[in-house]
Amino acid sequence: MFGGLAIWAIEFAWAARLLHWVRRQVRNFTQMMKRLHWSLRAASSVAVIAVLLSIAWLWVKHQYGFETLSQFWEYITTH
């Protein structure tokens, strides 16, 4: 996503301004995370991973109709 925005920023002023804003936000977020205690950073990382895995599972469940992880695992091991 950032690569595409960077390419657009070469051509469009609005994309350059947006890219600058996004970079500033990412830098600020990174600095904020560096100031947190390591346990809070770890908890935040675990929470983000849990959300991403939940989204991935819901997509797989919706796309392929698996109701349980055992059905999914059976499909993977037999195909």
C-alpha cells in the first residue's frame, strides 16, 4: 500500500501530502511504542496477532465453509 502511494506521490501533490502525513503518523506511533514498557509492547503485539488470526479464520470460514479447525485441518492434509 505504501509503495503504491509512493508511486502516486511522484505524480500527484495530494498523494505526496498524504504520504508525508502517513509517514509522520507511523513515526509518532513507533516512538510511542518505544516509550512503553516491554510487557505492554508484548501484549499489544499478541493482541494484534490475535485480531489478524481471527480475521483470517473468519475469511477462511466464509470462503470455504469450514465450521471447525478440524475440518480445515482435514481438508489441508487430504488435498
